[in-house]
Amino acid sequence: MPKAPSIVGRIVESALGRPTRVLRVAEPAPGFLHLDLRAEPPAGGWQPGHEVQVRVTRTEARRYTVRRVEEPDRIHVLAALETGGPGALWLRGLRPDAEMTLLAARHVPLRQHGRRRLHLGDGSALGTFDALTADQPDPLVAVEASAESVPALAREWPGFRFVPAGGSPGDTLQRWLDSAIEGGALAGIDGALLLGHAQSLQRQRRALVDSEVLDRRSITTKPYWATGRVGL
Ligand SMILES: Cc1cc2nc3c(=O)[nH]c(=O)nc-3n(C[C@H](O)[C@H](O)[C@H](O)COP(=O)(O)OP(=O)(O)OC[C@H]3O[C@@H](n4cnc5c(N)ncnc54)[C@H](O)[C@@H]3O)c2cc1C
């Protein structure tokens, strides 16, 4: 429901709305916002990787992901804010004690493949990768993010690989992927999760399949945003 008449938004909100209070807001790296929220759980409870929506204007909603579940009614979300869109603007305005409504249905986990997985994405996917790899001792995660955010992100997630964005979205991560394929660094992976910029993840999937590192069925893709589109 990225864009809908306000009456539809209100109906969805009354069906799926979870009353939520902001406990803490932090900026773990330039352009990233960490939200610590007290939120009434939906049916089945909150789960890491749970998809949520917020109504950011009367007619527009934006999607985010639960990064961590700290208590049954306490969750964390990580948002990348360098979009200039109404979602980023709305999130930037949140302060501790603010009341809001999260829209959430019962959690439907992403269908993933393999045991030793490659995770590729941009800042919008970082919270999801954090959620989905929390129980893995040595996760294989590469994320493209703005050059100024990379040092702080690398400190916060020392096990993840961060590459500084440059050129068009996905270009640097694609170079990283091409050289990882070329150098044999992906030997042993049997699945991949590609999230974030739609056009980039198509390129990444093509590189993995064409190089025969993975077959198409072992790759899960989920676009989070696309060039030329708002609010996927
Ligand atoms: C299932 C799902 C889960 C998601 N979870 C998260 C999450 O946990 N954290 C998170 O940060 N994002 C997440 N996203 C992505 C987020 O919903 C989008 O980035 C959204 O477009 C942001 O809305 P906006 O109003 O700020 O920008 P929009 O108004 O949608 O877009 C404004 C402009 O910015 C571009 N744009 C949009 N997103 C990005 C981006 N990330 N980087 C650079 N340019 C961008 C658009 O193409 C457009 O040109 C998720 C998306 C989906 C579909």
C-alpha cells in the first residue's frame, strides 16, 4: 500500500495498526537511523525480519523491517535515510516518547535457500541482514553504503563487508561481487539473498548465475526500492 486514498489508509490502519511508542532514536552512522520501539505485537508475535509499514503522509506508506526483537513488545528498526523521500523525512522527525502506529500482519519469513549464504544489498537491507544472520557465527554479508557511513558501519558490524558507494547505485558492490567470483572467494556458498535496489540485484543475480556460482533457484531476491520509483 505505498500510495492509497486516505480512507483506504485508515481502514488498513484500523485492521493492522499496532500502537507504538518511540523509546530511543540513535544515528549509528551518518544517514542511518536506529529506532527502539515499544510496539503492540501482531498475531504470532514480532519476529526478526518482520515487515512493517508506516503511514508517512495521509496517502502514502513506506515499508521497513524489524531488525531485532528485544522483548515481546520491544523491537528495533534500522532505516537508511538518504532518499529525500517522505518516509525518510517522517522518520527524521521522530523523537523519544512520540506515539505512532506501525502496520504489521503475521510474519511471513522470506523463502531462503542453502546453508552457507551470500547476502548482498545496500543500506536499506542492512537491518534485514542483521536480523537474518544474528544466529550465524560467520555470516557472508556485503553492503554498499555511502563512503562517509562506512567507517561507523564497519565498527558496528565488524563481521560484515562494507563497500563505499560511487557512481550509480550498485556499481561498487557489483565490482566487489565480480572480483569475489573471479578470485574464488565465493567457493562453498549454496544460496544467496539479494535485497535492496531492484536494478542492482538483477545484475548481481545474473553475475552469480552466468559464472555458475549458483543456479537461479538458489537465489532469493526482494527489491526494496528502484530507480524511478517511490515507495515500493
Ligand atoms: C519489504 C521491504 C522492507 C524494507 N525494509 C527497509 C528497512 O528495514 N530499512 C530501510 O532503510 N529501508 C527499507 N525498505 C526500503 C524503503 O521502504 C524504501 O527505501 C523507501 O522507498 C523509502 O521511502 P522514502 O519515502 O524515504 O523514499 P521514496 O519517496 O520512496 O523515494 C525517493 C527517491 O529515493 C530513491 N530511494 C528510495 N529508497 C532508497 C534508498 N534506500 N537508497 C537510495 N535511494 C532510495 C527512490 O528511487 C526515489 O528516487 C524496505 C522496503 C521493502 C519493500
